[in-house]
Amino acid sequence: MGWLLPLLQLMVLLQLMVGVHAAPLSNATMQARFMRRAIELALEGEAAGNDPYGALIADPTRGAIVAEGSNHATHNPIWHGEMSAIANLSALSAASVYAVAGELELYTTAEPCPMCMAAIGWSGFGAVLFGTSIPFIIGQGQAQINVRAAEIAARTPMHNITLVGGVLANETNPLYVKQAAAARRRAQGRAAEPPAAADEGETHGHAAHGRARHGRASHTHGKDEAVQLQARLGSVLQEVAAASSAQ
């Protein structure tokens, strides 16, 4: 079985170079149009406070987009752009995703992560086209699970998935360069922040509590002095009474 690993590695390399099987059905003009729409979806998601990942599903025979999705993983770790597009396809289609996916193409601004690529494999999409690669994103200092989409496709025997990377990468790569730069600025800002000052109300409360304690102490001290004075007065009265009796 020592030959199995080299064979899988060769299959992965071939997939990364030319795709698993035949070229996708869409032509270069459609590919560019669909990928630019995915970039728009990524920017829309970023404007809403999410990471800049956009995806869509297209029917190449009609040249039409049939479902779209963007990243919401800041709220839900499985809500990636590809997962969103597949869920939306299921909601919009009267037929099962399994029944229609083989004739469709999935476009995504970045190479699908292992989770998304596994969902794509189970669905049986005919082709997956992505822009930026996982190694490029890792190279920007961003977190990624370093398992290539081609490896997942090679280990998905029930479907033949055409995989094409680098589609308009010159336009998708800047999304992740910008994302990484913004993440570094946030990290530097957090590191430069001074220690949080004590809450004004809390400080005032401590001061008032201190004054109250001081007041209670003063009150106790005053009571002690009164008791001592009363004792001395009583002693003086006793001495006066004794002197009067002696006379």
C-alpha cells in the first residue's frame, strides 16, 4: 500500500494544475462575470461586519446566477459563503440540491476550506472555481485550515468535480491583503490601549464609603470622650459631697 500516498499526491497536483476532469462548461467571459459578482458579495459582507468571502452558484447553460451567499462566520462558524450559497440554493429550488448540483458551478472568492469543500463534494457540484488560494491567505498571517480543496475532491469518489483555481486572483487577492492589514491594526490598537480606568461611580462609591467609615469612627470617638467626661464629673461631685460632710 506504499504506492497509495504518492498516487493521491499526484492526483492533487494534477487537480491544482488542470482540474479533476474536463474544463467547466462556462466560458472565460462568464467566469469573469460570475467571479466579479462573488467579489461584490464579499465586499457587501465585509461592509456588514463580516469577513470578505463571497460565493454564488451559476447555471452555465443559461449563463445565470441561481443562488448567492456571503460570509457570516463572525456569528456562526459554519456560515461560510459557500455554505450560505448551498443553503440558499436548497431554499430556492423545488428539486433537491443533489438533483441539480451536477449541472451547476460554484464560484467563491477564496479556495473552499475543508468544511465547505466537503459540503460541495456531498452536493455533487459539477465545477468549483475560486480566486485566492489557501496558501496565499495563510501567507498574509490569517488563520486557515491548511488542507487544499483538491485533496478533498480527490478523496470524494462519488462525484467528479472540476476544480479551477486562480480565477481573477489579481482581483480577489487584495480582499485578503486588506483584511490582514486591518487585523494587524486592530491588534496593535489593543496592545497600545492604556489600562482601563476605574469607573467614576465606583470610585465615588469607595470615597463615600471611606467618608462613612470616618464618620462612624468620629462618632465612636466622641461617645468615648463623653463617657470619660461623665466619669470625671461624677468623681468630682463625690469629692465635693465628701468635703461638705467633713465640715
